[in-house]
Amino acid sequence: MRWTSMLAIYFLFWVLSAFLVMPFGNRTHMDEEAQGKDSRMVPGQVASAPVNFQPRRIMKRATILSAILFGLFLLNYVEGWITAADLDYTGCAPNLHGERS
């Protein structure tokens, strides 16, 4: 696999990981008020908007998760644990010799 392909796949894993870890650890205004903390909303702000949004924390978590996921992907690519033929349930994927099974 070329390094450019590896970089592109890692970037896709990173974006997926960022969306996966984004909701964890965020608190809304209602959560803050329930804990007795003062939180004022800006006019026009949605009630579900996070009070403590920290993009650096999300980037760190996404980087760690994407490194783990990409490492598993790369190991699968090298070792061949799960191939396209394993995922084909229709029976029409070509085998290693180019013949239909």
C-alpha cells in the first residue's frame, strides 16, 4: 500500500473518530443548571449547545482512537484476516485466481 493511500485512509479514520468522540464529556446549559452552576445562554443559542466545548480534547481523543483503528486496519491488510471474499454473501465475488466462485 502506498503511503499516500495510508495517509488518506488514516484521515478518513480520524474524521470518523472525531464525530464519534465529539459528544462525550460535553454538558448543556440544563446540565449546568441541574448541578447548581450559573450558565447564561446567548440570544439565539440552541438549548442543546455545549457549555464546555473543548476542540483540543476532541482532537486528542480522535487522534488516539483513529491510530488504534488504523492500526487494526493495517494489520488486517497485511495479515488478511478479513477479505472481500469473506464479506460477500451473494457468492459472486472473484476468488484469488480471478474466477467466479
